[in-house]
Amino acid sequence: MAGKRDYYEILEVERTATDKVIADSYRRLAIRFHPDKNPGNEEAIGRFKEAAEAFEVLSDKHKRDRYDRYGHAGLDANGGGGSHFSDVGDIFEAFGDVFGGGGIFGDIFGGGRRGGRRVQKGADIGCEVTIDLLEAARGVTKTVELSRHKQCDDCGGSGAADGSELEVCNYCGGHGQVAQQSGILRVQTTCPSCRGAGKMVTDPCRSCDGEGIVAEDVTKDVKIPAGVDDQMRVRITGEGEPSPNGGPPGDCYCFIHVTEHPLFRREGSHLICRLPMTYSQAALGATIEVPTLDGKEEMEIPAGTQPGEVFTLKRRGMPDPRGGAVGDLHVQVQVEVPKKLDQTQEDLIRQLADHDQVNVTPHRKKFMERLKEFFIPEESDD
């Protein structure tokens, strides 16, 4: 992600800026760097697309939260960040509502439309899938259930009953857009009556109640790349809601939930494992077996190892979903103190205590012996 400018810097706002401030700044920059206003200026086109990419992230709560925490590296390559606009028209389709339904740009620059009427991309939908840490480390294909709509088979998506015809919308005269004039500013928005279609249904289809779409539940396989982290998402292109006026369908964003592992704690691409060992192993050194994602692996523990000391196994962590280096496995030593000792263990440890000249709790006497000492005083020598 080296070389990418900070999104807040691009939009010329503070990191604490509100959604309204971000949207207002984007409008101002988009008009300033619009290609029609700067013909032949490649730098202006680049700034125009750069501002759209920044706004796409900062106007989305989940994307903005992740960007604030991890920067560009925290944005998932599969739909989480980076510009996916192929041309200026795509930017109008994505953010037309920011400019009053595309009217400001449409009237000033004549952009954002195709064939005289602005087509709309279908709405995006979401789904969720839960995987474990091993599946996240290796990548996995999961089957997910999607709830969306499809074109009504009975009316072919028109919303009209069989044999009936659509009528021209009286409100907009069939244009699908209505204009409002305020001083020198002319704002054009989608017709509220026909919702941009330009035509009205007089005899609605009974299967879809004139909507042209019906609900459907489908299953899809989603390929989850190796190294995904909790709350990342994968985009399934073209599997969202259908367009209301002949545009491309929306996308489906599959949100990933990674369950906690009993042995490993994840920090980015690194894994942390707390490994218990005895005092004798830590003091004398030992060869111990360490769990990894690929199975057990032997690791040398040097004599004199201290509690909490960390040893690193290189490239035994999580892969990077964006193609970076594999993380490491950090093994943190925990020296365990036994709660119960057999007689041999106790004798040996007491010998060690005597050798180290440290005070320890004396041998415990039986309860009845202590009780006798309490009630029967010792005889005087007098």
C-alpha cells in the first residue's frame, strides 16, 4: 500500500470530520476536478477518481472504522478498498445520490447517463459465514444462502399483467426525471411517480403486484482467500439485487466471522501461543513440542528461561490475503507452579530451598498434633 495518499488528506478534511463534512468536501472536489471541466488534464482525472475512492471508503461506516484502525492495509482487497470504477460514469452511478440524484453533475457536465436516461446499478446485499482459524489460514470454499429478488417470469420484469401495456408517466412526461429550478441552480432528480422508468403500470401483474420482481432464496459458493481476518468481507460480483431499469445487478458482500482458537490468539498476521512448562524445564532447558497450524514442532528452550519470555517461530503464523509475507508464531513461556507435590518432589524442593538459603513454609503437622499443642501447654523447666 506504499505510495497511496491518506484518504482524509485527499478529501481535505480532519480525521474527526462528520459524514456531512466529508460529503460536502467530496462534492466540492468532484466539481473542481471533473474531466469535462478539465479536458485533456490527466492529473485532474486522476484527482477526480482519487477523491471518489476516498469518499467510497470514508462514507461507509465499516470501511472507515477499519481504515482508521489499520490504514490502507486493513481494507480487504475483495471489496474492502481500492477503486473499482472503470470510468467516470461508474462514479456517477455509485454516488449520484450525493449530488441530488445525479442532477447537479448531469446538468452542469452532461455526465452520468446512458442512452438519455440514467441507468442504476442494483442494490448490494449482504450475507454472513463463520469459519474457524484453520480454515482462515488455508482458505476455504463455503456455501452461503442469499435472499434477494429476481425478475418476475410472468411479466418479464415490466410489472404489467399479460396483455396490458405500460402508459407514459404523466408526472414526468416519460422522461423519468424531473427538474427543479432555484435561482441559477437547476437540480434534476428521479421522477417520484414512475421511479425513473418513464412509464406507469395500469394493470399490475398478479404474481409480483406490479413490482416486476419477486423474492428468491439462492445458494452460492464463495471462495474465501487464505489469511482472512474476522470482520473482513468478500465480494461476490453480480449476485445482488437486479437493477430497476436495465443496469447491472448489485453485488453481494459476504462478511467473515472467524471463531476463537483454544490455543492461538491472533494479532494481524501473527499468532501468539502461551506454552506452559515446569520450573525444572525452564531452569535446565528442554526440547518441547509446540503446536502450530501444521501440527507439532520441536523447539529448543535454553536453560535459564524466564517466565513470560517469548520465542519466535518464523513464518508459522497466518498468510496475508493481499499477498504479503506470512506472519510468525510467538511462543510465550508460562512457568507453572504445581498445586500438589508428592513426597519426593517436596523433599527435593526443600533441599533446593536450603541450598538457596531461602525461607519457606515448614512441614505441615497434622491437625490433631497442632490441636494438642494448642490446649496442652509445654511443661516448665522450673
